[in-house]
Amino acid sequence: MARPSSLALLTLACLAALPAAAAQQSSSTFRGDGFDAYFSSNDGCRDISLYLSGSDSSTKSGPGQPQQSNYLMGYANIFDCDTQSWGSAYIDLSDADISARGPNGTSNLRGAFEVELIHWEQTGAQVCYTYEGWCWIDWNGNEVCEPAGEYCYDEWIPVVDASKTLAFDLSIAPGGDSYRGVSMGTQKGPSGLYRYRYTGTQRYGTLAGSISLDGEELLGAAYAGSWASVWTANTGSMAVVSY
């Protein structure tokens, strides 16, 4: 068999490098330390809960420098049986006052947000509406009809109470065993493929510091409880889509 010429080999190599169809590739990475914390208290009448989650991380999608992020989100719920008032609030801060240190250091977080409370009161009026009669055929083939009528109910309206300030200045110290996880995979479809890899370590932590409602300290109360965890994660993904 004749040996192919250098020009023929170069031509074959160039053809092999050409894509079968136009394709677009994207990739992203995430690296960072974070925490989760939950607090609740119930003194027999007033029920309060607070959840906080945050991270110090860097993300990168495509070319360029990674984007740094200091992130905190959380929500709170309050109910008071004496005033029959309740309220909830949500916070989402992309530039927060936190320092996350992962499973091997103490994380710190502080902040405050307002929780607006409301209660419901009767106005003394009634609201009524009428409805038309209607008929249907039951399982035995008989026609059954409901007559037209009117339905009335007492009117209730929401009344806004004074807002409450929920403030926190907390530390989360890691303790106990560490749990490490690794997962990776590839998903293929008719238009391309997607690959991902995740490595992470999580560890339970101890919540300490202060949680206060309008200046009243809550974290150390006998009827209060809490849990926390700290973690570190390193993830990456790549997608190749053909058109």
C-alpha cells in the first residue's frame, strides 16, 4: 500500500479539526465558603423564627476575572397571640457584612431588618354575593338542581401594627464530624452535552452571639433553640450545544 504524502496527511488533519456543526461552549465555576443558621423561640404566646444563609465566594463564567461575592439571604416570621398580630420579612443582600470561613474557621455575620406586623379586625359590615341556580345529572340519570341564593360574611380588614427590628450579631464555630461529598456526571442530548463536577465539605457548627427583637435578647432564652452548619464548595460545569 502506498504511503500517503505529507500534504494528504495535513489535509486529513485539517478536516478532522473542523466541527460537524456550529457549536457554542460555555463553562462556569464556583468556589467559596458558606454557612446556614436557624433560630426559633416560643414562650407560649410569641413565636419567632429566623433563618440565615450566606457565603464568601468567587464565580467565573467564560473569559475574564472571577467575580467576588459576599452574599447573605434570610427570612423571619413572628406571631404574637396577645395582639393576634403576625408578620414575615425576607432579606437578600449581595453586599453583606459577613465573613464565611468554611468548616475550619469561625464565620461571622451581623445585620438587622424590619418585620412589619399586621392583625385583622372586623369592620362591622357584611359582604354579600348572589349565585345562580344550577342543575346536573346524578349517577342514576336523575336531574338534581340547586336553587339560586345569597351568601354573606363579616368583613375583615388588615390593620398595620408597629414594625419590629430583628437584629443579629452572630458567630458560627465549627464542631463535630466533617462530611465530604464528590459528584460528577455527563448528560448527553440531541443538541449537545453537559458536564459537571462538585466537591464540598460540610460540618455542624455552634451558633453564639446575639439575636434581639427591639433590643430584647432572644438567643440565650430557655425557650429558644438553634442549629448551624458551615461548608466549603468547589463546583464546575461545561455545556456544549450544537446548532
